[in-house]
Amino acid sequence: MRDDVSELEAFQKQVDDLMSTPGYDASDAFRMGEAIQQASDEDQETIRDYVEQKDWAKLGLKLYTMSFEYMESFAEHEVRESI
């Protein structure tokens, strides 16, 4: 059981290390655009709602979160491929 935890911790550390590099910067506008292009219907509806409500704080948080999760999935994939 401890080995599983150690492996998971090592995996997450590698992902975190990648996420801290410029190539995985979730605040990059280009990457945010990619994340928006891949957005689910539900996410698109949420974005639309925030724009209509002019709730810019929630919109910004939603866009950043989507971009972070999008880039994190790439980092996870890269780490899995390197194992």
C-alpha cells in the first residue's frame, strides 16, 4: 500500500514540476483559447452565463480553471508516457 502512495506522490510531483514550466503555463492566453475550444457544452453555457451576467470575476476564474485542467491533462499524459 505504501508503494502505491509513493508512486502516486512521485507521479504528482512530476506533473507539478511540468506545470511550473513556461510550456504548461495555464495563464497563457493561447492555452486558454485551446481550453475554450475543447470546452464541454456545460462549460460553454457557464461561460455564456457569466458573460451575460457581467460577472467578470467568476468568468476569469472559470477560464483559468479550464486552462489549468487542460494543461494538467497534458502534463499527466507526458508523465505517463515517460514511465
